[in-house]
Amino acid sequence: MDETPLVPPPASGRGLGGGPAQPFKRRETNRAKSLRNAAPTPERLLWQQLRNRKLGYKFSRQMPVGPYFADFLCREVKLIIELDGESHNHTVEYDTRRDDYCHSQGYQILRFSNADVMGNLEGVVTHIQTTLAQAHPRPLPQAGGEQK
């Protein structure tokens, strides 16, 4: 995820983290579009598995979550999927701050390496499906079509 302030300041006049309030910024659709267009191959491969409700849920890519951008977001179950490249090892403090913010907003985060996606896409998708099933179990149909 990328950090760009997108949310209006709290009504208290104080900004996130207690500092001075910043002026409201419009949704950065151009930024999101540019991130989607520049997506690396692993993101494009995973997107092919997530798009058009292929897993039964609507996913969006490069979507703002507060001041950050999620690689993939399912609002229905509050799930964020992040793909980490080689540079991830250099952004641990930033990622921790971002993850803390997203968790405070009720989001669960799944992280996969680009290598995981490239070498085991089926396993990554299975893990996502399992997480979706646990986060939002759907009732099994009753035998004979009757509900009790």
C-alpha cells in the first residue's frame, strides 16, 4: 500500500495522530489508476483470479483505505491482500504503521510475496478462499429445499 492522505480531519480539528488538521484531499483516482497501470506481473496474475467475483466476493485493486492504498480490497469481509516484492524488507516500519491503521479500522490483512504468487498461484488462491470462508461463512442449503 502507498501512503497518501485522503481522509478529512476529525471533527476535533486535530489530524490523525493528534497533530494539526490537514485540509481535505479529494480521492486520488489518478494515483490509483497509475498504480493499477504500473502493476507488476504478480499483481496482474492475482487480479485475474480475484476479478469479476471469481471467488464469490467483489475485490477492487489499488483502493484507498484511509491514508493508504491496498493492493486488493474486499469491503464485504474487510479483507486486504498485499503483495510484497523484494523491497518489502526495507519498509518494515512503514508496513507496521500501515497494518496497525488498517487493523484499527477492522481489516484483516493477508500478505504474500511476489515469489509466492509466481511459484504457487493456486496455493495463494486457496489460502484466500479459506480466509474468505472463515471470515464470512455461508449457510449450507437444506436438504429437499426446506428451511427449518
